[in-house]
Amino acid sequence: MSDRVASPWLASRGGWLRDPEGKAYPAPLWDAIREEIVEPEEVTAEAIRAFLDPDRAASLLPAPVAEELLGGLRVMIAVSRTHTSLYGRLATPAEVLHAVYYPGIDRVSHLFMQYRKPLLPWVDATESEALGGVVDRFYEFQDSLLPALLERAGEDTTVILCSDHGFRTGLDRPRTDPRIGHGPAADWHRKSGVLVLRGPAIRAGHRIDPASVLDIVPTVLTVLGLPVPADLEGRVLVESFRPEFLLDHSVRYRSPVAAGGAAGSSEPLASGADEAIRSELRSLGYLSQDTHSGHNNLGILHLERGQVDDAIREFRLALQDRPGLPILRINLGRAYLAKGDRQKARSILRGVVVEQPAAKEAWLLLASLAREEGPEVAEEYLVRAVALDPNDPESRLALGSLFEETGRWEAAAEQYHRLMEIDPDSPDGPNRIGILYRRRGDAARAREMFEQALEVDPAFAGAWNNLGLILQDLGDLGGAEAALRAGLQRNPSHAVLRTSLGSLYFRVHRLDEARRELLAALRIDPRHVQAHNNLAAVLDAIGDRKGRIEHLLRALEIQEGFPDARYNLAIAYLETGREGEGIQELEKTLQFDPSHLSALLRLARERTRRGEAAEAEDLLRRAREAHPGRPEPLNLLARIRLGAGRREEARRFWEDSLRLDPDQPEVRREMETLSAEPAGGLP
């Protein structure tokens, strides 16, 4: 039986109710189905009062809104009862698979979630008191239908309860109308849904790793003892099964069926309900005609795939249909920004905010463009975005990131903590706070925050990567490898995780594995500059100096201002006798990063070696100002002064260095040698 039995009600309240076409197979089954259908008119006023007072709701809302909300609630009660009744009528022990679909929670959430506390700006307390409990009551109603299904299934049946997404309930709710057909309704969906499994094959009390709706079919096939097609998206949720079940029901795969090889007709069964379903999908933004919405959705898809020119074309086609729609111009500006045409992007987005000062998304994009104008301008734009929607997670995250980049760590932490309050389901807040703790040198608390981020979202690649890095800081290299591997198990095509794992292998001299992981990272993302930079170090370690230089040049071709790659290229040139080019690259490194400590020290050494002591000391002065807690500039200054015969000045620099870091045995030996030598002795 298709859900077309109920879907027409969602759009037209009855529609093709008596038309069996396309609704059941075999067709005679329709007679039994028709007897079980609960029509909306059969839902009594008393049944509605279990959710709200319909008279009070009608008095508080404009008549069309009250009619839509009350009618929609009545329809979904009828649909839920119909599906439960049909399961009781049609399901028999002869079938090995039963499936029941309930659309009610999603639909009722679209109608009533805006009235739930905390209050949204356009909802008053009286409306919230009257309507804010409907979604909660509907969850309870839905739960009340489950015992009949579970009793019929029996204890020996594996039961899977799942939803493909959740719904925003708190401060992170969008400032848009959630009703289907009245705004971007799908924006109210939350990524995480519900998944509960029960049965003789299932591990009781076990928490499942992040699962996708795509994982349900492979898992069901495994429960049924059927092979999983190798090209089927999703994975078998093996961690949900009891070990003894897997011994007898190992996961099996089969080759994909060749195109045209499946038996049966490939023609879909048409139904008069089809257009109602299409209308619903168009309202949600899942399906569109050749209109601005269709071109916009296709443009977003192209942008996600990196097909920037195709995205620009689609957004322009959308604007031909609706030239005044701000979101289309915002997306066009976003596409030009992705293309690298910052001037064009800025022009488009400034035009948007002139005409629509409340266009929050435009202010956010302008803030990213304003970084080159200075942090003050970017901050002004981000503050505007936050003022427009104080509970927008993206704006809080962007403002916190700006504060972090400009060294205002307390202000950044405040934004990240606010983000955690607004959207407790997002791992970004604890992950960013963990990064702040790492920068402050508090590795233990950083680790706690990264682990907290992973509790929120165990698939979050950024937190796995940061956990791997902080465990290296703590000296737990085995734990770091385990964390990075766990992240890759969940995100096998994540270039940053593979780069970090390759770098860890390089650190412990597992060079073949390091090379393998870094090459894998570059297959995933050929423009990953850090992977090119780190692979260059691995190639140098195995004696491939030509490959080392090639990858450093490639990194700089992708990102000219990447200081570490430019510094490493300078060292590569110096080590191969290309002194002039090496010094030139050191100078370029300092153009992009004037406080780059390694570049300052190495260039100072090169100046000293060439007899340019004044230039060397100026570089070391800059190094001391930029890094007052580091002993290296003092040590090099000591050696320069010692070489010039100024022994007491050298001694004072070394003493200052040891006050910063007493654990420098090499410096202590040099001071002992200095004390043992007579004045005028050779350094």
C-alpha cells in the first residue's frame, strides 16, 4: 500500500480518496483498505481537545491560519489512526517485513512548533499558552499508537523505529514561517532524527554510532539474511547487532544488478495523487518546476560540488524569473566569492543590503569579504548579523572566529558558549572552545571539550582531528593515532584527517605509511596545501629532494601566502646550494608572516654567516618582540656577540635565555665553556 492513500489529504482534504489507482497492489486490496480509512471528518472535537482548545485557538488566530492549523491537526490524527488500523488489518505472519509510516509528527511540527517556548518574536505569550503544547501532545499521541504495533509484532521480531530528520525546538529555530508553502519550511529540520532498535538480534542498551537514513535498508537486508548490493548507499549498522547474531548472519554483499537486468516493468504506476505529492515537495523545496526555485536549488547543488560556473548560470536564470528576490542575489554573490571574484561578489552583496538591510546572510558574506579591509569592518558586519538574529548559530560562530583570529579569546569564548546554549546539538561550540584551550596551553581542558563535541556528534571530523592533535601534545601518540583512525572510519574521504594521520606517522618515522596517507589526502583534495607541505617533508626524509621541491612549489601555486611552505622551500634551496633563492624565499616568508619565528632565526643566521651582523641583530630584535617567551633569539644573539668577542654580553643573553627555559643543556654547556676559556679565546 502506498502512502498515496493519505497524501492527498495533506494538500486537498479528500481529493482522490475513492480512486484506487496507484495506491495499492494488487488492486483488489483497495476494498480492504477503504474500509479502514479514517476520514478527517470522523475526528471528533473531543479528540482535538486532547491537543488544544479549538475555540480558543480560533479566537486568537486569523481565520485562514486557524483553519489551516486546526484542519491540519485533524488530518494528521486521521492519517495516524488510518495507518495503525491498516497495519492491524493487512499485516500477517506470512510476510517477513512489515513497514508502517507516520507523517504526523513532522507535519504537526511544521504547523505548531513556532508556538512552543521559548517565545519567538512574532508569537505572544497567550498564543504560546494555547498552542505551544500541541507538538508535545502529538508525540504522546504517536507513542500511544505504538503498543498495538509492538504487540502484534511480538518479542521475536526485530523492530526499527526511525525518522529521517529531527525538528528545531529551541533558540536555534529560524526566524521564518515553518508552515509548508509559507516559507523555507525545510530550514526548520534538524539534522539528527531518531533511531531505536529492539529484538533478538539487537544489543540491548548499546549506543549506535551516527547513522544515516541510508543505513536502514542495508541493515534490514542483513536482518533478513539477504545480501547487500555493493553499490547501495549507506552501511550496515553492525555495531547494533549481538555478536552471536553476526556469527550466524554475517554481512554479505553482491555485485550491482546490471542496467536493464532487473525483472518487471520499469514504468511507475501513475495516480491522481501524484500532483498533490509534487506540490507538497515543491513547497518544501525538495522538488521544483523550471522556475526560480528549481534553478536556485540546482545552483546550490552545483556550488556544493564545486561547479561554480554552472552555479552562477543557474542563479542568473533564477533571477530572470524573480529579479527582486534577495536570496537569489545572495546565492549569486556566494558563487562569485567561491569563484574568487571578490569584487563582483562584494558589488552584488552590497546591493542586497542597501535594498534589504535585514538580509542577514548578505552581512555574513560581506564580513568574510571584509577581512582584507580589516577586522574592524568585518566585526561591524557580523555585529549587524547577530543583531538581526541573536539566536543564529552561524552568526555567533563567525563572530567568535573573528574574535579568536584577532586575539580576543575571552570574547570568542563568550560567543562559543552562547552558540552552545542556542544549538546544543551542534559540535562547533565545544570544538572551538577546545581550540582556545589548546592555544592557551591547557591541553587537558582542550581534550575535554573535543570529547564533548564528539558526544554531541560522534561523526564530527574536526573534533576527531583536534583530539588527535591534542593527544600528540600530551605525548599520547598511540591515542592520537586511534583518534585519527576513528575519525577516518566515520569520514574516510576527509583530507584533513588523512593529512594529520600522515603527519603523525612522519613524526614517529613510519615513512611509508606517512607517504601513503598524504598521497591519499591529495587524491581526495589535490589542492590541500598542508598535505603538499607535509608530503614534501616525507619525501625529503626518504631522499627524494626533487619531489620535495615540486610539492612545495605546488602548495605555493595554490596558496601563495602559505608561510610554512615558503619557509620549507627556502630551506630546501639552501640545503641544495641555491643560496640566493633560499634567502629570497625567507624574505618572502616574512612578507606574508612578519613574525614567523623560524624564518626570522634562519635569515638571521644567513646574514651572520655573510658578515651582515647589524641586519641579523635587527631580525632577532623583531623575533624577541614577536615572541618574548622564546629563548631562541637570545641564544643566537649570544653567539653573535661571542663571535664578535663581546663575552659578557653573550653571557647575559644566555642567562636571560635560561631564565625563560632552564631546561637547555646545550646552552649550559656553552656557558661552561665560556667560563673555562681565557678572555680572548676562540668561541
